[in-house]
Amino acid sequence: MSYDSFARFYDALTGNIDYNELAVYYDRLNARFNGRKGILLDLACGTGSLSVLFRDMGYDVIGVDASPEMLNIAAEKEHDGIQFLCQDMTELDMFGTIDFTVCALDSISHLESEEDVRAVFEKVALFSNPGAMFIFDVNTPYKHEHILADSTYVYETDDVYCVWENEYLGDGATAITLDFFERDGDVYRRSCDEFTERGYSRECMERLLKETGFEICACYEYPTENEPTETSEKLTFAAKIVNAKNREI
């Protein structure tokens, strides 16, 4: 999957996201289940907006993302005290153990198979201290089938015009094409990124968490603390590591 062009425009096109509110949400859930305020892994950290806020909350932050372009943007921000690593989250390799892992903004849905999700959960479990929290959100199959579906969205800023096209592939998967038209003087230059996202059911996520050594503390309708419904578009999972198998770091 490619995010080369998306990285340049990511912050501008996600200006509707209240990152402060999101950071408070994850921090509150961590505290609710007696999580530690120590080393925080911001998994799939993107351009580092949440990483900076978590640092300001008192966490020691490590940001991991597979996109060098995203991390280049993150490095341009005021990121003193944050370590950024370029890694595929299915092949996570930490130098030590962590106290709290966050994977936000439906990054788990960018994993195209249950096998990939399991690989991520296993890696997070391996590098988590006993009792460490793992909190993430994920799109549901309902969202992909009924909301994203075969929709087209248009976003426009002063510098870029973006056409977002979806093609529902079945089985909870959606192919996404992003066409960017970037202003260059009196003309626009076109670039394109393509990737697939998948919605995962509550039952699937809970099964994989249990099989990889986590105790499930809660499942909420994102970004609330309410019980999910059949039409929930995104879920938040809070889990605690209780048994990391084959731990040798």
C-alpha cells in the first residue's frame, strides 16, 4: 500500500479531527483500567499529531509508522523527546518493553487480513510489560458495506483538491483510490495513492485478542464509552496483556 502523496496532504485533509479530544479519550481509558503512564507506543503514528499530545500528557512516546513520508512530516513538528521508527507494524521490533500501546484512526483496518491483525497483536503482546494496556479503534464491516461502500468524496483546501473513490470488494473490504490535484501556480499536478481497508467484527477482534494473550477490558462505540450497536461504524477496544507467549526480546 502507498501513502506517498497522502502524507503531504494528510494534516490538511484531516483538519476535522479533534486530536486533543482523541488523546484525552485514550488517556482516560488507560486510566480507567489502571494502565500505566510510562512508555507509550503510538502504533501507526502517521504524521505524529497524537504522539506530540501524548508526550505533553507525560508519556514517554515512541511513534512507529511504515511510511517514511509520514514520518518526515512528523519530524518537522516540535517532537523533542519522541522517538520515531519506520517499521511495518506486523514486524514490530522494539528495543525494550512498553507500558501502553495506542493504535488510532482505524489504522488496524489498513491490515488486509486476520493473519496480519494477529501478527500485530502478537508483536504488541511480545513487547508489552505485564498488565500493559492496548487500546485501538477499528472500522466495522457495517461501515465498509453500508457507509463507505461505493461512495465518492471530494475534499478541497487552498493547496489541494482531493477525490476519494471507494469500491466495495465484499467481505468487509474496500479498495480506496485517492486522486490529488495539487496547485502549482496556474495549473494543478495530479498524483494518486491506492490502498485497501477492511472492517473487522467485534467477535473477530475479541477472538484474536484472547488468542494472543490479552484480557478484554471493554469494547465501545467509538469515540464514546457506549455499548456498540449493529450499526456502529467504528469500535474501540481496550485490552490488557496477561500472557505474552514466547517472550524473548
